[in-house]
Amino acid sequence: MKRISAKQAKELKKRAKLKQELIIMSRGRCMKCGGLPDFLGLQLSHTLSLARGGQTTPENCQVLCNSCHLIVEGQCHSYQKEEVN
């Protein structure tokens, strides 16, 4: 099992707390489609990715169902590929 640094542990706690706050705010629904989550639950997603300078803040994060999260992640990865080419 890999150990994590104190900084990483602090970031994980911050994300978990933010995710819980967003789930309460969204009444347990996806913030993109409004649907109820499947068995995987809701995923914390950054509107502006961390790789592009986004922060883990309520203004830059949302909770998404797995289907919406996969769509958003796919768009993010295709954007990164275009940037590299």
C-alpha cells in the first residue's frame, strides 16, 4: 500500500468535504443532467481542470453522475490532445 504525504491527505479531505457539500446542495442529483446517480454514485468534477489551473473550490467543482462525468472527461481529454498536436 502506497503512503501519501500530509499535503495529499489534506487535499483528499478537502475534496471529500466539498463533494459532500455539493451533494447536499444538489439534493443528491447530477448537477449537469439532474438525474439520480447510478450504483457508482456521484463524481466530483472540476469545471476548469486542475491541469489547466483550476482550483478545488465550490465555484469550480460540480458533482456529476457517471454518464455525465464520462462525457465531460472525454471532452477534457480531447481538448488536451488538440493542445499537444
